[in-house]
Amino acid sequence: MAVYTPVSADELAAFLAGYDIGAAVSFKGIAEGVENSNYLLETTAGRFILTLYEKRVAAGDLPWFLAFIGHLAARGLPVPGPVADRQGRTLQQLNGRPACLIEFAPGVSVTEATPAAAREVGAALGRLHLAAADFTQVRANALGPASWAPLAARCAHPDGGSRLGEIDPELPGLVAAGLAAAADWPAGLPVTTIHADLFPDNVLLLDGRVTALIDFYFACTDTRAYDVAVTHAAWCFSADGRVFFPDRATALMQGYAGVLALDAAEIAALPRLAAGAALRFTLTRAYDWLNTPADALVTRKDPMAFARRLAWYLAATPEMMGG
Amino acid sequence: MAVYTPVSADELAAFLAGYDIGAAVSFKGIAEGVENSNYLLETTAGRFILTLYEKRVAAGDLPWFLAFIGHLAARGLPVPGPVADRQGRTLQQLNGRPACLIEFAPGVSVTEATPAAAREVGAALGRLHLAAADFTQVRANALGPASWAPLAARCAHPDGGSRLGEIDPELPGLVAAGLAAAADWPAGLPVTTIHADLFPDNVLLLDGRVTALIDFYFACTDTRAYDVAVTHAAWCFSADGRVFFPDRATALMQGYAGVLALDAAEIAALPRLAAGAALRFTLTRAYDWLNTPADALVTRKDPMAFARRLAWYLAATPEMMGG
């Protein structure tokens, strides 16, 4: 949520000289994305997002990310694609950072996950999975099930005692239950390229329609229904995780099913997949919580908001998922 | 350089319902200004900046600021003015903060203070002072000469020992010399409403022309030539204050003089006024430096960059100022 790497007017002009998109008319750092420096750029030819990739994005993965969003954009998905320079290159270097120009998309980030918006995003996710079918490049999920026990172990004192209880007395037990359930992870389900982080703030809407799916930097090759489960966990609860909204869940699942039908094994596995998704966000938030100074200018996200979802999913049946 | 107060899509829609500027098409938090939350808003009718004023801006001063930028905009200055709602109000409340919609202006922040840009900004400052002549509302300069000795005193340990030497061994002596010089502050010079912070990042340019002067939240009623001196200190040195660029100074002063002629007393006072300006930024930066954790996500600005300018101005004659 910040601009880490400044770009001067002269540096921008030199960068744009490699492109066929005119000269800068306006250039403003925007507070979008968590990890990177983002600028909203208007040129005499149109509008773009300029992203400089900061340390937490692995530079070696960038060609994969850009290839995937380019693939989706080329198939007409509402995904802003990378813009190529005169030599056809999309990945650049600027001020010591990997950098890319991305198309600008109108729309406003969803902040209220209404059933109508959930239906739209379900359909958009189905179209994403359909369009991903012939994308053959593979990227492992660095935050998949195999990462969760090690991540929980990193939420510990140097002497090995867990610090999860510092966050909430109920958290250690919930994480233990989540890890136990994830040990029996559904196997053999269809795999594709997934977004893996389709939270409301990664969806732009205009007049009720999805105009953009953004922030693909957790995208990877993984279980298709796990992506549905992540989206379910992100969209179907109150922000604090205390209230489940069946109407949003039904709308999300109907939106998806209208484009792509999950098979019986996927539907049966959804509660466990969603418990895994809730565990994944519980753990990454807990790790960040324990490693972010309380007075830092970044907002810490409460791990309990997803630990409560985890508890709900551990007790859920497939029928309760809204599909 | 951050968004502190979030605004949801629903909150934005409710806010815009009071205006006659259409519905939101795009809405992005921007990293602009140091103190406030700023959003770039596009509606079906145009583009705007939505500012929510955070704690460090005194809410009681906001009507004055909005009246001044409205005054300048109405006189054709390149100053984005406030936008009124259907009831004619510009100052609003949004999410517990005072808030205002401001016109959007194209242009890119100046990052390289070339002589050509310095000439343009000098002329723009002259036009600002001309247009301010019939603005009769008064606001005292909270960071004027009377504030400097108390501010230096606040850069101290609880036991009273100065901490300026922690920043640089030369800093205590430079500040003492600056305070001594400021004790003999030029009196009786023409007073008007001044910007008081016209640094390159508060100026937008397009095709070499000033498209916007922004960030008026230090504007106040004070010595006209002091505003020229602030701008001189901001534009005519290398960023670290080690190199004075006479060509930029000449261009700045010529640009200003082409619009508005300083009188002989103002020209004679310029080195002392500029030493005061350099002292003011040295002290506010020193205070922030000593009170910002080294690991905070905000960039600390080096007080020595302006202490070096202070040393230069203390040794300068009016002839050396470029006028």
C-alpha cells in the first residue's frame, strides 16, 4: 500500500521512449497492491498502470505472471494485460527494479460482497478457469498445503514455543485442528492455473459488472476447486469471520456453476478445501502479525478473521457451502 | 504518502450523491501529500481528487485553505479548485474526517529543477502573489520566525540537552547561527498570502508549462519575498544542498520579475529571508528525524540538506541570489 521506488519525470520519459504509447500527461503513485510500487500513468495515447516489483516478488516468476495475464487478456477475460514495448518485450528494468506496464481498467474495488457481486465474481472465476485450460506453463503454489505446517512452526519463539496464543487464546487450537484436517488433503482433483487470492479488493466492478480481475501475484498451478474455496472464504463471511452469509455463498456457487460445473468429488471436497484456504490466510496473517511492529504504518490484518472461518469450514458439510 | 482512511464503494456512492458530477468509474488511493488521504476519482463527468484531512491538518483552518485555492482558481491561476456540492458546500465530512473534492489537473511532478522549469515556477509564483492581492482572509504562519527558536528547543532531550548533534556534528552550530541571523528579521516588507512550500513536488508541468500548483496546506499570510526565498531554497540547489546552481536562481528570479517586481528592500533582504527559509526546513526535518523511528515506512528527509543551504545563504550577498 505504498510507493517504495520513486520514478522521476525524466526517468519516466526515458522509459516511455521504448514504447509506442505517447508521452506522459499525468503520473501518480497509487496505493494499490501490498508488495509493489504502482503508478497510474496517463499518456497522450491512453492510461496504464506502471508496476515496479519490489523484493517480495520473485523476479524469476515474473515472466510466468505476465504470460498468464497476457493469456487471459488475449482470450477476452476482464484481466488487464501487459503492454509490450517496440521490441515486443513486456518485462523491463526501471530504477533497479523489474518493471511492467499494464493496461488500465476502469471500475471500483468491491468493498461490500453483495450476493449480486458474488454471483458476478463466481462467473468470472469460472471463465478464468476455462480460459486457463490451454495455458501450459506451470508454477508451484508456494503457499499450498505442504507449506502450512512449516509456516505454523515459524510462528514461534526462537526456543520453539508457539506465539499464536499471543494473538488469541483460541488460535493455537484452531490452527492445530486445521493442520490435522489438511493432513488428509483431497487428492486427484482437477488441476489448472488458479488465481489463489480472489478477494473483493482484487475485483473491480462497474455498473454491477466485473471490469477487472487484478493482482495475480499468488497465481499458480493447483487444484481448481481450491480456487473456488479461496474465493468462498474471501466473499461469504463478515470481515471479522463471525457471520456466514448463505445468500452470498449460493450466489457465488451458482455464478461459477453457470460457467463451469464442478464434479462430484470437487463438491464433496469443498469444505476441506475451504478449511485449508482459511488456514492458509490465518497462518500468513499470523506470521505477518507477529513480525510487524505494532506502530508500523501498515495495517495488520487480524488472523482471527480467518481462524473463525476455519472453524466454520471444519464443521461444514458440502450442502452448507451453497453449491 | 499513504492512504490512512479507507472509503468503500458504497461510502463513495453515498458521498457522490450530494454532488452533480455523476457516478464513480474509477477510484484509487494515491500516494500524494504527506498528511492526508488522497484518492484519484473518475466519474462519468470528469476527474477529481478526493482528500480526507487527517489529524495533522487543523480542521479549523480548512475553510481558509479552500477559500484561498478557490480564489486562485477563480482568477485563472493553475490551481485546482474545490468542487461544490448541490448546496454549494465544498467542505464535507466523510468517514469521520473533514473531506473535499478538488479538481483534477494533468501534469507530472517536477523532479528535476531545470532552469526552464525554475523560470516557469518563478512566473507562476508571481502570478499567485498578484492574484492573492485581493484575498483578504488572514491566516498566521505557524512556522514563521517566531516558531524557530521554540522548535529548536523541542529538538532536545527531556533534560534539555540538544539532540541536533546526533544528526550531524555541524548541525548545532549551523542552527545557532541561523537563529542568531533570524533574530534580526527583515521588517516592514510587503505582506500577502503566500504558498510557503512551493517545492518541485508541489508543481505539475506538462510540455514545459505549469499545469498545477498544489498542496497549499502551509499557505498563510506572510512576507511576500519570504515566499520567493522559500522557492529559491527549494529549487536552486542539488538535493543534498551541497551545490548551488546559479542558472536556476537567475531563471527563477527572472521568471518572477517578469510578472511582479520586488522592491529594493525586498531584494536586499533576500539572503536573510532565504537563510530563514532554510532554517525553517532544517528544523522541521530535524524534529521529524529525531521523532521518526529509523525503521518506519516513511522516508526521513535529511535536515543537513537544508542546513547546507542555510550556510550558503548566511554567506550570500543579494547579488548572489540571481535577481
